[in-house]
Amino acid sequence: MIYYNLVLLILFFTLFLILIRRLSKKKYKVTTKEGILAEKLQGIIKGGKNIFEEIEKLLIEADIGPSTVYDILEAIREDNKRIKNYKELTGFLKAHLTKVLDGSEGKLNLSDKSIILIYGVNGVGKTTTVAKLARYLTVKGKKVALVAGDTYRAAGGEQLDVWANRLNVKIYKQGHGADPGAVIFDAITSFKNKKEYTTLIIDTGGRLHTNENLVNQFSKIIRVIRKAWGKIPDERLLVLDGTMGQNTVNQVNIFSKVIDINGIIMTKLDGTAKGGILIRIFKKYNIKIKFLGMGEKIGDLEEFRISNYLERLF
Ligand SMILES: Nc1nc2c(ncn2[C@@H]2O[C@H](COP(=O)(O)OP(=O)(O)OP(=O)(O)O)[C@@H](O)[C@H]2O)c(=O)[nH]1
Ligand SMILES: [Mg+2]
């Protein structure tokens, strides 16, 4: 009889444990926000794996950069007792990275008449970003005109033309193969004297075979703008492709030799790309991050906000 009762008790207890686990799992799903790294972090915590090794691997994979990852792990070690679950871990990571990113949010600084220069390597999303910015500024009441400065690619000017038509904004363009310097010079000269436009956004080409060519061509464009405008462009925005990872650091390095970059726009963060590299770039170059490209459509441009960015990352 005693034996029978004991078996019954064990059975009851096991069922109770299963029920508790089920319930807590359900609660877990409801209460956690699912950022890109969320699932993996939950796995680490729940799997009882070596938490430091796993977090290190994950943060390195997210392109956050070795020195920042090292700092984070040191801080977690010091604060080890506090981190008991997923929520506490992400809270800790967000708080730490918010400090690292302090000062990284950048806004456009435009006056009654300003020029925005958009540049970056081949295919990163420059032309799309020019169109997105045109719409962003039009909504804010600016009178925008565009310059098709990419004359290398046969479709380069046409692509911008399509956007300009859709947005109903002015576009300065010349034929395929024209000298980009001449296109830009003529556009600025006209823009300067036209009261009906407040903001000129210049698209440039990125299709050059070597870094040296790119730098030479780009230096020439800046010289032309200085000559026509009397100073460097008011906004000098480098477009980086979020899916390119570590490569983007080299791109910042190359362009920073020729131009005083005053803002970064990172595109293609609507897919699996985490964009953790922005943390590394900001730490290294201290350049403001101004916008994130979140898709191919005209409205898919987001002002960079540290909190939103980190919310998406974790
Ligand atoms: N998913 C996604 N795709 C994007 C985004 N921005 C641009 N693209 C796509 O990326 C591709 C290249 O975009 P473009 O704007 O032509 O890039 P570009 O830098 O002007 O290219 P080149 O002029 O050839 O150097 C296009 O298919 C765009 O639709 C983004 O934020 N998300
Ligand atoms: Mg283009």
C-alpha cells in the first residue's frame, strides 16, 4: 500500500513539473520582445551553456567588433550575479551599448539653401536613398531638386528619373557618359539662383574598378562642388550596405581620406543583416549615424535612434 502511494505521489509530482514548465514557456513567449538576436540569446540562457563563450560568439557574429565585445564581457563578469535570465541579459547589453553609442544620433543640418552629397561604393543603395531623402524632406516642407551625377551606368540616370517623376521633383541630368563634374557644376549653378528650390540632393556613381579610381573621381567631384558652391556640401552622407559587414569599415576609411564624412546611412537592414557593425564604426570614427534604410520602397527610411536600433538588435 505504501509502495502504491509512493508511486502515485511521484507520478503526481512529475505531472505537476511538466505543467509548470509548459506554463512558464508560454509566459516566456508572450513577455519577450523578439529582436534579431533574441532567439539565440534565449537558447544560450535556457540551454545552460557556457554563457560567456556563447555570448562572445554571438556578439562577434553580429559584427559588433572585438574590443566592444571584450568590454561587454568584462562588464558582465563584474556584474555576473545580477544576470539570471534573458530579460536581464538583454537589458544589460542594451544599457552598455547605449553608453557606447552616446552621441551617435545625427540629424540633417539644413539651411534655406543646402546641398546634400550622397556617395558610397557600387550597389549599396545610393540612388534609392536619394529618392527616400527627397520624399522625407518634401514631407517636411523642403523644396527638393535632384542631380543625376551617376553618368557611368546607362540606367543610373533613368532610375533617378523614375523616382523624380513619381515624387514630382525637379531633376538635373545630362546624357549617359557625360562628365559627372559638368553635370554637378551646371546643376549647382542653376540651383543657386532658383528661389523655388531649397535643397539639392546629388546622387553619384559607385561603379569604379579600383579604390584609387574611386578616390580620384570623387576628389574631382568635391573640387567641382567647392568651385560652384563656394564651400563643401552641407551634408556629406556616406551610404553603407548593412549586408556587407566588416567591409564597410574599409569603405569608411577610404572615403574619410577624401571627404569629411558628416553622416552615415546604413541600408538593407530590413533583412537578416544585424547592422552591429555601426557600433564598431562609431567607436572608431565617431561619425554620426543619420538614417537606416529599411527596404526598397520610398518610405523605408528611418531616422537613426539608438533605442530603436538596439531594440531591433536584441
Ligand atoms: N532590402 C533593401 N534593398 C535596398 C535598400 N536600399 C536599396 N536597396 C536595393 O539595393 C539595390 C541597389 O540600390 P541602388 O539604389 O541602385 O544602389 P546604388 O548604390 O545607387 O547602386 P550603383 O549606382 O550601381 O552604385 C536595389 O535593388 C535597391 O532596391 C534597403 O534599404 N533595403
Ligand atoms: Mg545608383
